[in-house]
Amino acid sequence: MKAFRLEELEAERAANDGAYLQFLRERNMSAGLYALDAGSVDPQLPHAQDEVYFVVSGRAAITVGQETQSVARGSVVYVPAGVPHKFHHISEDLRVMVVFSPPES
């Protein structure tokens, strides 16, 4: 078993000065913590993997393809591989757990 504490993951991510921290990588999936501060711009491009976002904290909107949805703590969003997507209108610091399948390259 592998177990993680959100506070420790957030501290490690912040210490490495990055918006994304991959904390798990297995044969069929990977997981990470993604952070975007209020008012920031999401720079990500479409991924080659399916992904699921779980919003741990914060508020924003996300556009996936042509659809836009508000997200906040507890929101879960599925993004198919290759589909353009971005968080925007980030009104509260956003912390999102991301699961990729297959693992992010």
C-alpha cells in the first residue's frame, strides 16, 4: 500500500517551485497534485492520456472542448485524451488531484 497526506504533498510541491507534483506512478496510472493560484493562467496543453480531476480546494471554471463548468471543492471532472482543456477564472487558490491513465509520460 502507498498512502499520502495532502499537507505533505502540498509542502513538497511548493518546495520544488512547481505547479505540478507527480506523487504516484504505476503501470496503468499516475497521480499528481496541481496548483494554480487565484488569478493565474493555466498553461497546460492537451494530454495523450485520459485524466480525472478532483478539486481539493479553491474555485474556478474549467473548459473541456466546448463545454465550460464551474468547479469547487469536491468537483470531479473527466477529460478524454487529446481534448483541449483549461482552468480559468480562478477566484480562489486551486488545488486539484489529477489521475492519468495510462501514466503521464
